[in-house]
Amino acid sequence: MDLKPHTLPWQDAYKLMVGSILPRPIAFVSTLDADGRANLAPFSFFTAISAEPMLVCFSPMRKGKDGGKKDTLWNIEETNEFVINIVSEEFVEEMNNCAIEFDRGIDEFEQTGLTKKESVTVRPPGVAESKVQLECTLHQVLHFGDQPGAGSLVIGKVECVRIDDDLYYDGKIDSQKLKPVGRLAGQSYTKPLADSFEMIRKR
């Protein structure tokens, strides 16, 4: 079967992406608006770019019938700062509740009971329940359309990596203790370490 995305409704093209690009890590992004009100939202179009400089990126898609920007994107463009909180099993339900389309200005920390953690290098708070936080300043944002189904690419420079002490050893993060959660298609999530295996790279 050969499917050409430009011939499909964007919703069907989206299903092809989320059904084939998986599992996807989750960027649980905390921001502040220009008035200092907090926002917290998950995004599963998320990955690393480079280590020097340390750059990461995530992609918020346009929302609603009018293709408006999500609050996270508005806030980052206003303040140039954000925190990516890595999602673990222990607070996955609260993370999912932050995907609700709250009105602009509503504080998802308060709505879900998650705890604000003062950041070291940026103004937005991190999620205290998260075992790893990436404090970022905005490096660049690219926009790809302004209609429903379009998206933006937010590139952040990591200014500080905050790690729970018991996760960090010998310069590495213990992923077994992190217990990360990944996104699949539809309403499905995965615990990627449950069936993990090792392969030695051939030299």
C-alpha cells in the first residue's frame, strides 16, 4: 500500500505518523506567560538534536478548527524560556490530565496537583515529581503553516540538567530507576524498559 500524505485529510496523515513513529518520548513542558501564570502540557513529538551545544526540540501542533497556537507556544514566544520534564510512571496520570484543553491562563499544576519546583537558570518552574528536568532557553522556533494540522518546531538550548541524586552515577542516568513512559498511537502508552534488550555495536 502506498499512501501520499498530500492526498489525505490531515487527521489521517497524523494517524500514519503516530502509528509508525513509535514509541515516542514525552516532553512534559512547563512555561510561564508574560504575566507569570504557569502552564504545563505534554508533547510526544520530541527529541534531541546535539550535545555541543546541547539542543533539544519538540513540536506543538496547531489546535482547534482555526489552527490557533497552543498556550505553550504562546508562552515560549513571549518569555523565551521553558522546562522539559521527563515523564516517569509515578505521575503518568497527572501528565495525561494536563492534555485537557484548559482555558488560557489556567494553571495545570493547580488543576492536577503536581508540585512546582523552582528552577536554577530559568523562570518557569519544573515539575517536582519529575526525576529529570531540562531547563531551556529558546534557541529558535520554526513555523510550518497556520492551519489545523500544521505545527511549529521549538528548539531549546539546555542551560541546566537537573537529576535526582539516586539516578545519577558514573556520569550516566540509571534508566531503570527513571522508569520513563513513552507514547504510542491513539490512547496507548508504553513502558519502554519492560522488554528492553542490548546489542553490542560492531566496530
